[in-house]
Amino acid sequence: MYGWSWNLIGTYKYLGDREAPKYVLTNSGNREQNLSGSIQYTKKDYSLSAMYSLYNAQIGIIEASHIGNVNDLNNAIDNQIPSVTRPFTYTIVAPKQEVQHHIAKLNYKKWLNDNASFDVQYAFQFNNRLEFDIRRNNLNNKAALDLQLATHTFLTDYNTTFGNWKIKSGFNLGYQNNFANPQTGVRPLIPSYEKLDAGSYGIAIYKFDNSSLLESGLRYDFSAIEATKYYFKSRWEERNYDATFSSFIIGEEGIQWLTKPKFQYHNISGNIGFRKQFHHEIEWFINTSLASRNPNPSELFSDGLHHSTGQIEIGDLRLRKEQSYKLNTTLKKQWQTFIMEINPFINRISNFIYLQPVGFETTIRGAFPVWDFKQTEALLTGVDLSTKWNISEHFSHESNLAYVNGNNLSTDAALIDMPPFVWNNKVQYKNESWHNLVTELKSELVFRQNRFPNYNFETNIIVDNTLTPVLVDVSTPPKGYHLLHFYSEMSFKISKHSYLTTAFSVQNICNTTYRDYLNRQRFFVDEMGRNFQIQLKLNY
């Protein structure tokens, strides 16, 4: 359809404290005021579009994750009892975050002929992240972290087909500037930095016949990053940076070095895959790929408290880029009312980057667990299995299983933070004649992760006015759990072009008490209990 088109979406949320089955998750409320819209003009041989999105949120950080001393922190981790619980409230106090994220895009697409097109896109993102800590006097209203991240991206794509070939190529340019406001009075978690990216790629697909094709791709990326960061001399010496990075030092202020770390990365990525459609509705796909990932600024430079997880994170200037070699295959079989798909994979990753707990640290802001960014040789293997059964005209069933096995090849042990075995099932009823009624009952079965490394450590706590060593268990994953969820919706026609959609959902129907192994706040509190939601959506 030619001519003008547009859309506009606004959302508003005002949520108070969440609740676990046995207590209130104090200071876990949040507010959101979001807006997005787009406009597009289309002609026969070109289109021009623009979009804008605003995400504006005020997010409470669970108060039990910010603890004043090592004794309380150890008790919270060891006894699984939060140190702070208060009655329900809509009030959000420190620690908290205020986040404002803007996205704007301009896109031009030109059809050169029936078989070729050209795309140009410019995108701008601006993110302002404020974190408020528990501070004394009037400082409570002053952000302890103020990061302003601006990103410019320019992309071009060219698509063409001729004969049995389909070709796609393009290049990208990106510039990113992160400004860590020094007026907060607190050392920033991530320093000010500038980052430049450039890359180009090519993808070729050859279609042998209607049942088989070969696809391959090759990509080159260049990235350069330069940061401005103060290091405590004690931290610099503790990590033995002087031997390798003394050239980064450009100044000295008392007990701190002023540094300008600079890094450059060159990456080659590629893949080749084959897809075949057999008789009897069987489809097979196999793909092998080589990919690289640079350490990001948080992994290189982090040096402080990460509010949302309640932990101190320490980056490492020695981190090298990850190199991944992956082989995966997919087999899909379709019957008249039943579909099954299985996807096993194996992924060998050199210089795999992960976070490792190493101890506690007591600061003027409280006592927090410390996690270091580390690297190792890793091997990930796993399988995903999904099925869909259309039982009747109105009823259907979906099932998904996922399993990942992660091995640290350098230590001959399990990798930390690998997701446990998960099995999800969903039964759905749909009836379009009843105002497009949809009802779903979902089962989420999460098994305990039995493969994990031992990173437990000793610390000293005060018992009867005496320093006493204790072993802190930060390694053992929580037990498995089973959750039930319900969702339903109906839509009502208000006018010729307007619909009102109503939805009702219940998460964790049985109000199960559980902790998620991949959630770092599992050390302090349980996950949210039973939760009811009502939604109204107007399409016009």
C-alpha cells in the first residue's frame, strides 16, 4: 500500500513492592512512562521511514541486597533470610535507579529493480542511567552514578538475486561516547570512554533446487576503544598492571593513577550452512560458524558496586577477545497435526569471559560480595527440543526442553552460571468466534543445576566480640522448582477500525517459593510469588 502510514504507542506502569510467598520484597517497586511512534512514506520504488522510542523508568533495588556489614551479608547468604523486610508500599527509596533511554532511526529503502534493493539507515541512541545509593544527609538525593551513553550508527545493505543466487552485502560505522559524571562524589562503576566500530559483510545463498540450498557468510569488524579512568594505586599493584600497562598512566593524584587505556580489535567471522527439504515433510539444516566477541567496557574497566545485583564487579585489562567455533544442526518433522524440532549443538570458546565470586569487600557504602571477570577455555554442548500438537480446532499443546552442559576446560570443572535443564509446556484454547478468545495454562519445570564449580571462600565475622572464620557458600545452586502460569485475552470491536483487547494473567499460580540460579539476587531474597495482572489495550 502506497502513501503515508503511522503508529503511536504509549504505556504507563505504577507498581509497588513485589512479594515473595513469605515476605515483601522491600523496595522492589517501579514506574514506567514509555512512548514510541513511527511514520512511513511508501512509493512504488522507494520508502522513507522514521521512528522514535522513549523508555523512562524509576526502578527500586531490593534493599536486602545492600547490607551494612559482613555479618549480615553472611547471614543472608547462609540462612536464606533477607536482612530487610517491611510492609508493602508504593514508595521507592534508595537504593534505586532512574533510567531514560531514547532511540531515533531514519531509514531509506530503494528498489533498484525487481531483483535488487538498497537500504540506508542512521540510528541514534541516548541512555542516561542514574543510580542512587543509601547515603548520609542530603546526599541521598544525589546520584552515586551518572552515566550518559550516546551511540551513533550508520548502516547500508544491498540485496540482489540472479539465477539461483541471492546476495546480501553491506557495511556499518558506529561511534559511542560514555560520559561518567565526576560530580557524583563516588567512583563510577564504568569510566568515561569513546568507542569506534566499523565493519563489512557479505552473505551468499545458492539454491540448488526447490528442496535444498547452501548459504555462507563472511564478516570483518574493527573496533577501537579509549577510556579515561582513575585507578587506586593499591588496585593497580594488586593486579600487577605495571608490568604490561605502565604506558596507560598519564597522571597522578594522591593515591590514584590517572590512566588512558587504549585497545584495538580486528575480528573475522564466518559461517556455512546447508538446508535440505526431504519427502514426508522432513527438513534438515546444518551450520558451522566462527565468531569473535571483544571484551566490552564493563568487562575491561568495571571497578565498583553494580546496584542491580548488589555486588562489586572488578574488570580486567588483560581480557582478550573470545573466539567461538560452533556446530549445530536442526531436524524438523511435520505431520498433519504434529510438529517436532530438535536442535543439538556444540560450541568451543577460547578466552570465554565469565564472572567469578572471590570474596567480600566492606566499603563506606556497606559490605558486598566481590566478583572478578575471568577467562578460560570452555566447551558448551546442549540440545533444544520443541513440539507442537494441534489437538483439535480449538485446542493445542506446545512443549519445549532445553539443556546446556558447560565445561571449563582449563580447570576440568563445570562452568559457573550455566542454565539448568528446563521443560516448559503450554496448553492453549482459541476460539475466534468468541471475541478472539485465547486461554493458556503454562507449566514451567526448572531442575536443580547439579554441575557447578566450587568458588566458596572463607571470611571473618564477629561472633561474641571475636573475629571468627566462616565458609561462605556462594556456589551451591538453589533447588529446582515447578511453576504454573495462566493467561487469557479477548478483543472487542469498538468501531470500524478500533479494537479493545482485554487480558488477564496469573504468574506463579501456586505461590511457590523458589530462587533462580541465574539471578544474582538469589543470595538475598526469594523470587516473586503469585502475581495478578489486568491489561487493557486499545488499537485504533
